[in-house]
Amino acid sequence: MIRSGRNLSDVKRAIRACLQGKVDVIVDLGRNKKLRYRGELSGVYPALFTVRPDDEHFLGKTSYSYAEVLCGSVKIRPVEEKRA
């Protein structure tokens, strides 16, 4: 799980390390509601990053700011591939 580090540059560095990889995303929608999905971290930009969901029928937001990770309203975890 990418923790809400001490500062924004730590969060950006941790997210940049997951670029083009599979991630699990948990978004806190408030009032005990959470949105969970798996996707590919498709873009890293100066103010935000984008996640392309694996589900083609997904209708949610797929770009998030680093501040949302820093505040804890968005959590991202790299998916670990299972080896046979």
C-alpha cells in the first residue's frame, strides 16, 4: 500500500514507481462507502495520475491528484503477480 508519506514528493515518487503496472485502487466516497477496483497506472503527470480500470463498463473517475493520496481519500497498492 502506498502510504500517505510525509510530503508530496514521497507520494509522487512512490506512484511513479508503479507506472505501467497493475494497481488496486480504493477510493473513500464518504459515509462508509468505498469504491474498489483494479487497473493499470497509465499516466503520471505533474498534478495528477490516471488509472485505466480493467473493467470496460467502469463509469467512475480514473484520474486522481497526489493530494488525495496524501490525505488518505485514495489508496493505491501495486498488484503482486503470483508466480507458479
